[in-house]
Amino acid sequence: MAGLRAMCATAAPRNVVLGIGDDAAVWRPSRSNLSVITTDALVEDIHFTLTGMSAEDVGHRALAANLSDIAAMGARPVLATIALGVNARSDEAWIRGCYAGMIALAARAGCAIAGGDITRSPVISLAITVVGEVRSSNCKRRDGARPGDIIALTGPLGASRAGLEIVRSHPGRAEEDALAPAVAAFRRPEPRLPEGRWFGASHNVHALMDSSDGLSTDLARMCVASGVGATIDAVPVHAAARAVAALTGDEAESYALDGGEDFELIAAVAPRPFGYLASRFRARFGRDLVRVGTFTAGGGVRHASGTAIVSSGWDHLRT
């Protein structure tokens, strides 16, 4: 579409040699870094809804999901390619708005939108690939957690799932002071890129991943990858999620355990330096590094009471 090339050119870093306009993009990787590549797809009425989100919201949210995966590796994003599926309900103004949402986030993240494709589709969809870079010494994986490590989160959970509930069931209340933060967390989640790079630079952080499918599912995935178990002392629930749960009668903790797409980072931190790391985190980012529990020698995820926590977050293969 005419004009998209000029729109996307505003966020191109120097190592993108050739962006939109040819058969493929050209990128010059840094010789001292590893390349990190992730792909994520968002589909209308599964990951987003046109009735509760602007085109800019949809674009932002789609790119944020991919950038969160880059953050979870301790990396910085370099470029993204976008495959956009459109239909009669996504006219030129909507497409431009969607790209505007992606471009604004990409510019803040230092990530070029270097190419992609637009095609007809029965539903609106975005399939995005992001390439990032990280020093080999700073690359974090999910399989490094050790028994005794502290389970830490970059923030409380459940706001995004709570925001979806407001958008879906109580749209007229979306602007209320107590509920608006949940709606914002659903429409415009913030990938924790600076936090990911900060964790990547610390040898006291043994494993890292993002919370995209709910704490019950994602923490279980980290445990399986690392060959450990986990004990959760307390589930950190966002205040906005509690406000929504009070309105809907839902269990606020379930938003955090099962909701997903908060895009906070889950870190396995060595126990002895945790206090020091937490104080540095607060000084750097202005909020607490949330201690959730401890990784253990046994398998499975449990409450401190001993009750097993069933992995019940989002799973596209579960019906």
C-alpha cells in the first residue's frame, strides 16, 4: 500500500541495509552478537476484537507480543516483518492505523519494520517475525532455573485478562478510574525490553521467560525446561485485576494464574544476591521486583500450603 514504506522508515536502525520496497529486507548482523528470532500470530476474535480496540491498539498489541519474547532472551530488537491478513472490515484507514500503532512502539524499541506482506483473509490477522541481537554472555533461556532460586516477576499479573473482561462484558465502564488501567493493559501491553536486557547482564539471573499464557502455565513450562519444581508463596495480583474481579464476581487470583498476556518477565534469581538485585531493580525501574516463591528440587508447581497448581492458562491446542 502506498505510504507504508515512508511510515515504516521512521524507525530503521543503521544495521538494516534495505527495508520495505524490494523482494526481501537486508540486515547486517553484529559480529559479536547472537541473533534471536521469534514469530507470533494474532487472530481476530482470539487475540483481539475490533469492537473493543482501535486499529492502533491492535497493531501495538501484536508487535508487543513479539517484543516480549525478545525481552525474555535478554536481547534487543533489530527488525520486524509483518504479514497482515485483511478483509472488507479493515479498510485503508484501519490498515494505516494498525501500522501506526506498530510503528510507534517499534520506534520506542529501536526496531525497524523492514518488510512483510498484505493478503486477503477471512479474518483479520497479523503474523509478525522479530529479529533481535544479544551478546552470547547475556542470552537468557528458560532452562537454567536451579533449586533454591527465587521466582521473581517484573510486576503483578492479571490486568490484561481483567481488561478483556471489561471490554467484552462491560464496555461502558472502560473509562472508570479503577478499571481503566486493566483496559489499558489489555489494549496496550508494554514489553519489558529494558528489564530483559538488565536481567541479561546479571550472572545472578539463571533463567528468564515472559508471562504470555498465565503464571500457572508459564511457570510450569520453566520448571519442565529446567528440571525443577516450584512453590508459590503468594500470587501477585494487579490492583486493577482485583477491581475488575470485584465487579464481575470472578476470582482475582485466577486472572493472574490463568489469564496471560501481561508480558511481565519471570526470572529465576540466585537466592543470596536477590535482596541486592531487588534494590537495584527498584532504583533502576521505580517499582518492586516481586518475589513470588522458590524453585525446588521436585517437579510440579504448588502453593506454599502444598496444594498443586494446575496449568490452566491459554493453550491453542486445548479445546
